[in-house]
Amino acid sequence: MVRAKVTQLKRIGFFREFGHDHGPSIRLSLGSSCHSPEVARYLRTGHLFIASPGPVRDVLFDECVHERR
């Protein structure tokens, strides 16, 4: 009999500022990872997956963000 290996997923990105009451604060998590340079490089080279049809609130700086084209 072959048994499937079960992998426990890590909960990453479930921050309080996004409405997840039991997650860590994104503000307190900034720069706390030893992988921060790799994460920043990954995000800078990413592609737009979805765009907001209007202004959005920046959860890090608590201000309204408008993208100009």
C-alpha cells in the first residue's frame, strides 16, 4: 500500500491589516525576514496579476494611493 505524504502549509501573508484577526501585523513584520532581499527582488520582477478599478488604501503608510499612467 502506498501512502501519500502530507505536507503542512505555512500561513504566509495573512496579516491583520488585511482583515485576518489572528495574523501578525504587516508593519511589525517589515524587514524581519532573513530572506528580505530575495523577497524584494521577487516582488520587483513580478507581473501585474490584478488591478484595482479605483483608489486603494496603502496599509503600510495609511494613505490613499493613485497610480498615474
